[in-house]
Amino acid sequence: MVKKILKEAVKALLYVVLFAVVGLVVFLYSPKSVTSLNYDIDKSSPYDTRESRQELYGRFDSFILNQATSTPFVGWFVVSKGRKLFELRSKGIVDEINSSVVPEGKIKVWYIYNMGVVAKTSKHTIAFDIAAPYLSFSFRGIGDLADIILTSHTHGDHYDTWVLKKGKNLVFPTGTYLAKSYKDKNLYELESGQKVKIDGVSVTAFQTDHRRDQNFDFPVAWYLVEVDGFKLVHTGDGFNFKNIKERDFLYTQDIDILFANNQTVPFNIRDLSPKVVIPLHMHEIMHTKGYLETDGFSDVASSFAKEADSLKGITPYLLFWGESIEYPK
Ligand SMILES: [Zn+2]
Ligand SMILES: [Zn+2]
């Protein structure tokens, strides 16, 4: 009897081990369509204006749509080609940022994922809205290397708890439930219009609504960051300002780089008149397929093309996950 139970238990254990091994292989295996796209992005450059770069944008849009699902549940990310590509694109990104020496008078910017970017000067490293698809790992060390981590709001595609819990200085708009988990950090919960200085970097938050919903009670922020002579603006998912005077104040600022949600239309970008605009919140694979159909490179490119006059003198950069630019070029 005991022998029989033991035999059954060993059998069950073998099934569990087999299942785990197969799962791990499926999780780690990257099909050719993923590795070849990654290879071609690696060979390309954000400064490249040739036709081949444009084709790559189209190929990336199609790749994301082809692998998308109408219900992206966590288990799906084990097989998701989007996550696999992200994992390849973000492999080594932490070491790359760490070892990059940025000369004085320059700033280097890496695009991580969705609205997530890291900006590095000769003295500071600032991270905005660092998130990633479920079951991604390579990007997490950004929490250790950033001097300041800013989170625009508490939607899951704009923060990552692994990253936040490693951070030193964390910035949130006031009133989030999330900030309360990080009382042991240097925590800055900013009111609309409030400016703080953190290790020599100025940060100002501005309360906005969320994707034009006209609700100004949910904490959502745009940030103005002044670091080593550069002015950066990050829009999160914000669109309309609670306080119009604060928006008008931003219009008077000499903005170097605008990290703009793809909802930020050329008309608004013109009024902010940054030197460089980096459109973000594209290819966010934790959203549904229907959502992804309207937030690809091609959607931003056509919206920019329609309002080309508004964007005169402003340099746009469309970046792939893990790519970086230096400013001034
Ligand atoms: Zn959101
Ligand atoms: Zn979002």
C-alpha cells in the first residue's frame, strides 16, 4: 500500500518537473522572427533617416500586432513574442547605462519601454515611469543605478515594484496609494506646481487629467526636470492641466527634450516647443490588441505628418526599445 502511494507520488513529481522544464524552455526560447528583428534593430540607428529605418518601423508595428492577443493574461507572457523581444532588447541595458560616460554639456537618453526612459548626464541619472511586460527581468537593475525615479501615476504600465524598491529618491504626485509602500525611501509626493530640489536636480510636478478624462482627482503628473543645464518634460498619461497657469508657465520654458505620450498632439508639442520630442506609450503589450492597433510608429508618424508645420524646428526621434540618443547630437 505504502509502496503504491510512494510510486504515485514519484510519478506526480516527475510530471511536475517535466512540466516545469518544458515551461522554462518555452519561456527562454526565442523564435527566428524575434532574433532577426532584434538583430536588425541593433544594426540600425535612431539618427538614420533612410528608407530602411522607415521599413523597420513598419516591421516592428506588424510584429507587435501579429503577436498581440485580445486578453493579455500573465500566462500568455510565457510565450509572448513581444516579451521575448523586449527581453533581448533590454539585455545588458543596465550595464550599458552604468558604463556610459556622458561628457559635460551632454545628456544621453535611453528608451526602456512604454513611457519609461532613463536620462544620464555627467553627474546624474534620472529614470521616468520604468515598467516592462510581465515576466521581464533584465531591466530591473535600473532601480539601483538611478539617482531619482519619477512615477507619473499608479497604472501598472508606468511603474515596477522591483525597480521602485531598489530606488533611493522616489517622486510621485501627491495622494497615490503606491507611495505609501516606500516610506523607508527619500520620498517626494508633490502637489501640483510644487518644485523640489533632490541632490541638485529640480523636479516640478503638474496635476493633469488621465488621457483627457477631465478627472483631476486621480493623481497623474507631468514632470519638469532641470538637470545639469537641461530641461526635460515627461507627460506620463496626462493631457489636460488642472491649472492652466501651470501649463502656460511650461510654455515659457526653454525645453530641451519632451517625452511625449503619443496622445500629445503636434499642436501641443508646438506650444511647448522643445528642441527634441520623443513620442512614447507605443507597443504596450500589456494592453489589448485593439488598443495596440492605434498606438504604433505608423500612427505617430501620420499624426506628425498631418501637422508638419506645427513641428517645424522640433526634432522627433522614434526609438525602439533599448535604443538611446545623445543631446545635443
Ligand atoms: Zn494610465
Ligand atoms: Zn499608460
